[in-house]
Amino acid sequence: MLSLFKPTLKAVALAALILTGAAVQAQNYGKPQVVVAPSNFKGVHGLAVDKQGRLLAGSVVGMSITQVDIQTGKGTILVDAPQGQADDIAIGPKGEMAWTSFLQGVLRIRDNDSAPIRVIAKDLPGINSLAFDQKTGKLYASQVFLGDALWEIDVKGEAAPRLIAKGMGGLNGFEVGADGWIMGPLWFKGQIVKVNPADGEIKVINSEFKVPAAANYDSRGNIWAIDTKTGELFKLNPADGKRSKVAQLETGIDNLALDSKDNIYVSNMVDNGVQQVNASNGSARQITKGGMSAPGGLKLSEDGKTLHVAHLFGLRSVDTASGKLTDVARMHGDHIEYPFAVTLSKDHYVLSSWFTGTVQLLNRQDKSTKAMAHGLAAPMDAVEMPDGTVLVLELAAGALTQLSGTDLHDKKQVVTGLQGPTQLIIGKDGAVYITEMAGRLIRVDTSNWSQTTVAEGLAGPEGLAQTPSGKFIVAEAAKRQLTEVDPANGSKRVIATDLPIGFEAGPGLPPPYLTTGVAVAADGTVYFSADRDNGVYKIKPN
């Protein structure tokens, strides 16, 4: 979207003058300090152990496949963005590696580390899990969430995928057994099943799960399965389907893998980590973990002591003095829908998700849902007004929309024609301030919905916050910097540069993608989320 807004030569020259002068004034703020440490992934999903014994972890949002050192937890990128987008990873009988790019609807493969990456299936939205038949080399893949089907994929990419079954109930994290049948969980039915790849016949093994996410065989033919809703790991008898609980983990577990020695590895998207679980006693060793999965919008509590961060797979609070992290809500364990942004009202957390098209009012006391609005056009951010109505930025509609009524089902566009609206706040004067990807910071008078341009020429502006003095701090993601804007005259001053922000969106995804959030404390300390390294930072005024 940024390429559509080409600045004039005059604007470029003006920006150059501003930046030149800012180099001296930027000393008013210190260097960025870590509040929440960076981590390996932006939500970790698929796991696999290859023929070399390497533990591989896939990330959809991070669009990468990472090799994880089992002893130290150090992550090394094996396939980088955007080709590395992986919801699941499978290793073939010859050592080939295939993976599913969920948001891109593409299945990729490469024969070895040095071989080129090939696309062998496309136009399959929600392509999710996959597995090889280790005897025949056949490859199977499923669509979940954005589709519901099971396919046989031609590993050469020459023939179209063969449909095996559809409307199954979300076949996730599956494996092919020694008998050639596909074994895995039906996410939406709470079942572990076997599927005949020849005709799609289904046999139910167990129906006691809440939300089963993955199931694998060990070397003895036992089935290991995880429940993302409850955070439990179970061992199942394949003959009668009886299960026994082996480990209690956290909610949000997403996948598992076993190596040649039957060591069990489990991924957790909320904790951005991987654990090794002892099959005999259920003890878990944390191999790697992150404080935030994919940090986006953030807001400070009224007393400035707590920072609330929407990190896509959950809502997490940070004690600003100690850095202690506390879960407010977790994906799949609690009733939330992939929050990209958060704002605060007196009684509610206001969560927005452009991916699910939702805005949610979550009670700050008991975490119950007051309202959940669906069907919005890529909502980027929202605020609850004093009268109980909610204002939401709809990126795909280019509008500021007012939500009201029971469950916020009444919708009215009060401002239209916005060019990439990204984040908004209620200013000290009661007006609404909005950043646009087109490069503007605008003010909207809520009494008549009239617009005024506060500043323009910003480079991919995202998060914003107002300082105690009334100026604005804006995250210019395209330039990886924080900029102070004076609303009196629109002048700009860079206060921090070369920041780990501005992670690029993948093909077909909205340019803001993961929003850089900004918050300012009463003492002028600026907090911001970093979507490049998944950390949260602060810069203090000198």
C-alpha cells in the first residue's frame, strides 16, 4: 500500500531538513532499554525432527522455519520469510522437507538444505497439517479453519491435488501409520480418528477431547495426543482408544513431534516456546520460551504501573517496575480471538483482530466477555467511548465505524475515505487521533466527525500515544523510528532510530500486519512493541 503514496520532491526535501535537525535534538531521550526480552518466534506451531536429528519449528506469523538447539534453546533460521511460513512441517522418507504456508495457501517442498524450494500445491487457503507415508512416499495435507478438506499432494507438483474427503471437522496435526491410514485429531469434533486415504472412510479412536490439536505415533505404535483447550498430553492405546493423562502443560499447545528415541517435543503458540516432555513421568523441560509471541498494540494502566500487550496469541500484562509477566487471556484456553491491538476503558479491555474481523469487550475484573462484534472489515484498533459506544478503524473499508447496541451489532460509518487507518487514541482534548498508512496523523472531532490533518509525510505510521506535554509519539514503521509530532504546527522530531520494528507483511496481507504499539507514561517514558524481534522496549527522557 505504501507504494501508492509517492511523496513530492518538496516533501522529500522538507523531510530531509527535519531529519537533519533531529539528529542533535534526539539526545533528549536515552537509548532503548529492554522491558520484555526478544525471542525466537512469532508464535510457534508445527514441529518436526528431521533425519539429521534437528528439531525444526515453524511459525505462520513469523513466516519462517527455525532450527532449535535442543540443549540451549538457541534458534537459527533455516528458511526465512516469506517462503518459510509454516504451520506444519513434515520430513519424507528420503529426508525431503515439506511445509504448509497457512495464510498463503501454498505447500512447499525441498529435497535437502541445498536444493531449491518448490511450490507443489497452491490456492488452498488454510492449508494446515501434512504428513508423508514413510513407506510409499505419498504426501497428504489438510485444510483447517479457512477450509475443511484432506488432499493427496503430488510431490513433483505436476498433478493437481486429489481430494480425499471434505467437511471432516478440521483434521489437524496428523500422521500416517504403518498401516497406511492417516491418524489425527478432528479439532472441531474433539476426536482422534483414522482416515483411509483411498476413500476417506473415518474410524473414531477416541471422543473425549475438548480441542485436540495434534496426534503422533511413537516407535511402539502408541498414540500421543495433545488438547490445546486444556493443555494436556495424553497417551492412547491404539487398540481400544483408552487414554491416560501423562502431563499437564499450559493451554495453547499446538503441535508435537517425537524423535527416533521417542523423546516428545511440544510447541506452545501462546508461550512462544517448545518443551521436551518425559514420557515416563510427564515432567517438562523448557527448551525455549518467549515473553511475547507477536506483540502489537499496547496500553498503560491508569496508574502507569502495568503495561497491557496484545500479542496475537494472548493478552499479557507487564509490571513496568520488575518486568514480571502475567497472562490476562490465552488463545484457545480463554474466549478471545487473536488480538492484534488493545485499548483500555474503565471496565474493559478492547481487543481488535483484523484476521478474525472482531472487536471484543473483555471485562477487566473477571475476564468475561461483555460483547463481541464480528464481520468487521479488517478492524485494526478500537476504543470504547464514555457513552459505551465503540469506535473502530476498519482498514479494508477505509472507515472509522461506530458500534453500539446489544453485542455491538449496530454499525455506522462516521468517517469514510481513510487511507490505511491503523491505530487510534482519544486525545487529551477528547478528540480521536488516527494514523494512516498513507502518512498522515489526523484529528477527528467527535461532535461532528470533521477531520483535520495534524501531520503528514510520515513513513508508515502505526502506533501513537500522547505525551504529558500534549505532543504525540508516532511509530514510523517504514523507517523503523519513533517520531515526536507537535500538534500545534505539525512539526516532526525523530527521538529514536534503527529500532526492531516494521516487520514486512507477507504476500496478500495488509501492510500494517503486526502493528507497532506505543504508550507514554506520566514521566514521559515511551514504551513500544517490536515486531521484528518480539520484544518490548522503553526509552526514557534524559
